[in-house]
Amino acid sequence: MTAMQITGDNLSTVEMTKRFGGVTAVNGATVTFQHGKVNGLIGPNGSGKTTFFNCVTGMIKPDSGVVTYRGRTIMGKPPHTIARAGIGRSFQLCRIFPRMTVLENLLVAVRTTRLSALMSGSRNPAETERARGWLRRVGIDHLEHTEARNLSYGQQKLLELAGVLMGDPETIMLDEPAGGVNPALIGRIATLVRELNAEGKTFIGTAHGLVDSWG
Ligand SMILES: Nc1ncnc2c1ncn2[C@@H]1O[C@H](COP(=O)(O)OP(=O)(O)OP(=O)(O)O)[C@@H](O)[C@H]1O
Ligand SMILES: [Mg+2]
């Protein structure tokens, strides 16, 4: 590891390790992801990809190592601080609110939206318009009043991605974005990733193997 790698805007880990009892899920990972690019984290089942994501985004604490982003240490910071630093993420098992509508899911994804305001029906018009913009962008705006549980799995992944985009992250970590999604929607997700990357967003995606339509 050289000083070169932890300067600049890149997201990097140095010797990051996470154990669960006797299982070493992440073993001294030293990785630098290129800012402004589409990066991949490839490995078979159980190789530690999700644990790596959880460590980087502050959802679990690594046992040792360093995580830096834009030249600053982010390891040990809580998830909302890391999110505010510009790193957004999706989950391997989609995290959405199944009984809320598609639009409501996006409005609760925004930290400036108070749940009480949402429940009482008083929405921030600017946030609602922004949410509709992302729904159009990911191609599910026609479903805005549909309860999220009635979406196909691929559509739920697109909804989750729109929720991540509501946070305006500059780096987006996608855990198995193609997993369990039908080929047509994989194509749409891949196209979105390429377009958003061309607009300046950095991506880090996990997969079990190389996915042709990526990058
Ligand atoms: N919370 C946990 N408690 C105990 N063991 C865990 C926990 N999370 C993950 N593990 C173990 O850590 C190892 C890495 O799991 P992880 O889910 O990070 O792998 P992965 O590469 O994301 O796998 P997949 O491709 O199936 O998503 C596995 O052996 C798993 O059983
Ligand atoms: Mg995983």
C-alpha cells in the first residue's frame, strides 16, 4: 500500500478484516476503487462481498484496517455520516417498504422528509417532483401509486436504486444489482449505471461472476 492510493477521491480499504466467530468473512482486504468509474467486486457465494459493503458503509465495524474516502478516514463512522459523505448503497435483498406506494418509498428515503409529514399527507412539493423525476429516470413512474409489494423483483430493485439516487450520492455501491432480476430489467439497470456514470457518478457493484452487460 502506498500513500498514492489513499490520496485523491478514491474509496480505499487497507488491510480490512472482519471475523464472525471462527469465520473470517473479509481477510485483510486492500482495495482501491477508481473514482469516476464503474468498479466490480467479484466473488463466489460467501466470499465476503456483502460483509465488505457493510464494513465500508458503517453498518458493521471491521475488526481492523482502514477505510478512506476522498482522502479521509471513514472507518468507525456511523452509516448516516458515511451516507452524508457521499456514499449510497443498495442491499442484496432489496430494502423497501412493501406496503407503501412507490412514491412514498422515495419520500421516506429522503432524510429531509419527516415521517409524520408524510403520514399526514403534507408533502414537500419539491421533493415529490424530484422523486417523480427519478421514477421516470428508472422507468417506473407509471407505478407511482402502486404498493411496492406488487412490483416485480426487478422493479423493486429499480425502486431501491431510485431511493438511493434521492440521497444524491456521488458513489453508489450496488450489492448484486443483477441477482434475481429478469434479463430485460438487468439491461435497464446496466444502461442506467452507464448513463449515471457518464454523468459523474462512481459505481461499485458486486457479482458472482463477470456480467457482460456491465460497465
Ligand atoms: N452476521 C453474520 N454472522 C455470522 N456470519 C456471517 C454474518 N454475515 C456473513 N457471515 C459469514 O461471512 C461469510 C461471508 O458472507 P457474505 O454474505 O459477506 O458473502 P457474499 O460474498 O456477500 O456472499 P453471496 O454471494 O452469497 O451474497 C460467509 O461465510 C457468511 O456465512
Ligand atoms: Mg452478498
